[in-house]
Amino acid sequence: MSTTLLLAGTVLLIGSIVQGTVGYGLNLVAGPILVLLDPMLVPVPVLLVATVQAVNAAVREFAHVEWRGVGWAMLGRLPGNLLGVLAVATLPVLGFNLLVAFSVLACVALSLITWSPRPTTRGLVLAGVASGAFGTSASLGGPPVALLYQNEKGPTVRATLAAYFFLASLSSLVTLAAAGQVTGEHLRAALVLLPFVLVGFVLSGPLRRHVDGGRMRIAVLTIAAVGSVVLIVRSFS
């Protein structure tokens, strides 16, 4: 195993622990670092291992998946993907990345002050659109949906986000494969990285209880804020 893949695996292991514990965060933790290690690792290999992570998380707490929320969020995700592609093709990367980051930070700030978001039908569709656009253009697709569930119980947050991320990642992979962007090199890298993600998922099991019982909201907001700050720093790098 090369040093690059070993480092990438370690980063993904940490990201997998975070996502398995809170419900999202793997891409936020791993994406910026993996791009620096080897741009080939993003997005296809990360999407492949993230899909496995999502399946495991959804199965682990399957009874708590809120399928209604998953469906409405995915309805918004598909046009959101197109908006993200359009943004990448037509808008200045720096300006749009900063817009994404500050939009998420504004939502975090409002949540701390007055906003008490709920996963309503309209909110889920809009969050799905934002997730698709932000995820496709800036790898920050988790916060829009996660913020809506910040006041829900831990198992509901983790299971619902896992089911949503599975479908979202799968749709992205199908699109990339249809465009000829999935290669044998990507598949080999994903196979090497997969054990790290699986170990991280297993380690996240006993950690879940530490964010349940009122701490889930703090964890969701913290990861969203950190991801936004990382995107801002990466944009100016």
C-alpha cells in the first residue's frame, strides 16, 4: 500500500467515525485533505466508500429511518445536482464557494439564536435542492438536510441521513459512470480504502450514546460550522 493511500485511509477512518456517530461529516472531514493528497481520490473513490458507509448506518438503525423525509429531500436533490453543475460551469469558483459556506454559517447562527428548523415537506425539498447544489459544487451537501433534523433524536438523525446519503451518492455515481468518469483506478483505490471506513464505522458504534440525549444538536451544528470554515480556507488556498 502506498503512503498516499495509507494517509487517505487514516483520514477516511476519522471521517467514518464522525459520520457514524453524528450522521454526517465523512466528506467534510476527508474531502479537503484527500484533494491535497491525490485529486484522483475525489469524488469517485470517496463516493464509493461513502455509499457503503451509508448502507451500514441505515441498516444499523433501520427502524428509525424517516422515509418520508428521505423521499422529499431526494425530490429536491435531483434538480439541485443540475444547479450545482451549472454553477460550476458558469460562476466564479471562489465566489460561489464563499456563498455556500456563508449560507451554511448563517443557518447555524440562526439556529443558535431564534430559528428552530423542522423537517417539513417544503423544508425538505428546499434542503434537498441546496444539498444537491452545494454538494455537487463544493462538497458541502450534508449540512442543508442535517440542519433540519438537528432537534430530532440521534437514531432518527443518523438513520435518515444515512438512507438519504445512500440514494444521493448512488445517483451521483450513476451520473459519473454514464459520463465515463468511473475507471478501474477508482475502483482499486476504493477497495483499498474501504477497510478503513469499515473500521471507523465499527468504532463509531459505542460513541453514539455520547451525542444522544440532547447533544446531537450541538454535534450537527458544530460539524456544519467547521465544514463551512474549512471550505472558506480551502477557497483561498
